[in-house]
Amino acid sequence: MEALTKTLEVTLPQSSEMWWGTLGTVRPFPNFTAGKDARELHTALESKVADVNTLVRILTNRNNAQRQSIAYAYHKLTQKLVSSTSAPLQDLSLALKKALSGGLEDLMLGLMMTPAQFDAHRLRQTMEGLGTDEEGLLEVLCTKSPQQLRDITVAYKQEFDRYLENDLISETSKEFTKLVLAILKKEETNIKGFINYQLIDQDTKTLNAAISGKKTDPAPWIQVLTTRDSVHLNRVFSRLEDLRKERVEKMVQTHFSGDVKIGFRILVCCIQSIPAYLAQRLQSNIKKGRAMQWILISHSEDDLLCVRMEFRRLTNHSLYSTLQNTKENCSKLFWPCVDLKTFK
């Protein structure tokens, strides 16, 4: 564990394009050479006892695009070794799986997937076994953009030879099925950057009417909340709250039930602020390694700095120090995903 604490410093590059935004804690490594990293990893993995220091130092200090390049270079390197020796051809992920175990294995294998592959695996895990992890499922669906969801859908078919939409239908029911499918296929039909006061009034009346009758109708809420961008919807929420004199979260709690209530609650939270929702989820799952790992890896190159700021606002403690103080050993494995010199 002491070795892991020495790998927490991440050097920031002058400039580099990132796959998912620029507010992540994992940044592209400057002066990157995939071949050099692949050779170091190969040496670390071929030791009698895997050199964990080297594995963590390299893989947590490279962004995902760089890690994919390292995986390709590692494959090419072992091809050369096969031609000159009897050494078997190795895939980097398989080599990591063979050499590691427990939380560190899960972390390293998660880092080696592309973002879309990782989230596809997350969705599959939420639906495997007895019962469906609705909150885990919604966390993925509600925090991703329409394009990211399309990429995840493609990756899901490639990884499992299954259709994500079909699995969602088989693992959910009734109005909740309609909601998750609408989120999966969400398209923002309003014009971004343009304040459409007429549409704001129309959507406010639609949402209000749906919960004003003797029987609540979730369909208008599904339609409005999955076809508008968050800026527009927050204006609608503000207008609706003024009209009904209560918070939108309270409306959801009062007028909906079952899985669809869970779905609307999480969707509304994410429309208001994805980082704030993720901070709340981290606080609730700080001792649950898998749920925590999902968030930290999935958002490490996207908006984890924002999540960390919301976590501090929520708990009055930094996420970094909270992980340090958590008794669960697995939590300490996630320090590298969280760390930057700022916002500690």
C-alpha cells in the first residue's frame, strides 16, 4: 500500500485533446512513448512477483487514449518475443489479470478499457444475477450525453454480442422500461443557447398537468425530461416550483412510486447537476468498492474535479482525504484516479 501512495502526483501537460472533456483528474502524460511504457510494464509483469509500483505509476498517469496505445505496443512487443523465444503472445489486460487480484486487478482492468467499453461492462454488471441494480443502471444512463450513450450501445453489442435495448426491456418493467429506453435514446430537440419562453411555459404546463389529476401520468414527464437540454429543463423546474410552491424533488417523491420514482429522482438530480449527484452517490457508497470504482474511473477524464468540489461542499471534507481515512483497503487503490495537486 505504501507503494501506491508514491504514485499520486500527476504531471499536467501544456495542452492536449482529451476524449471526454478537460475537467478530469487523469490527464495526458507529456513526452509520452508507448513503446517505452510497454517495455517497462512487460518487465514489471514478468517478475516473479509483479512490480505493482511500476504498474500503478504508469497506468494511472496516462489517459485512456495513451493506455490504448500502450496496449497495442505491448501486443507488438510480445509478438517479437514469440518470434525469438518460446514465450507466449500476451494481451496486456490478460497479463494484468494473471498477475494481479482483488481491487487492484479490477482497477487496472477497468483503466485498460475504452470509456465506452467500461460503461458497457458497468451496465451489464447492473443487470446480471438476481435482481437489477436500478441505481447503478441509472447512474450510467443519466450522466452520459446522447453521443456517449450511442457509443456505449455499440460497445455493448461488441463486448457481449447482445443488444442493450433488449436487455433493458427484459430486466425492467412497465413505466420504468419506458423511462430507461427514453434516456438511452435521448435527443435534445430544443435549440441550445436560445431561451424559448414559449416552450418553457408549454413544458411547465405539461409537467404540472401530469401530476395534478387523480392519477399521475408519467408519460409527459418522460417525454419532456428526455428531449430537452439541462439548461432549458432547469428553467422549467424553476417555473414549476414557483407554480406549485414546492421543490421538483418533492413532487417526484409525492406523485410517483416504485422504480419509476427512483428513475425520475436520479434523472432530476442529474439534470440539475451531474457532479452534485455523483458526489452524493460517492458519499453513500464510500465503503462499497465497486460503486466507488465505477464513478472514479468513468469520470476521471471527464468531470471528476467538479465532483470533488461538490463532494467537499456536501461533506466539508475532500474526497482525497476521505478515501485516505476509509478503513476499507480497496478505497486506497483509487487514490491515483482522484489525485491532482489542486483541490486536495
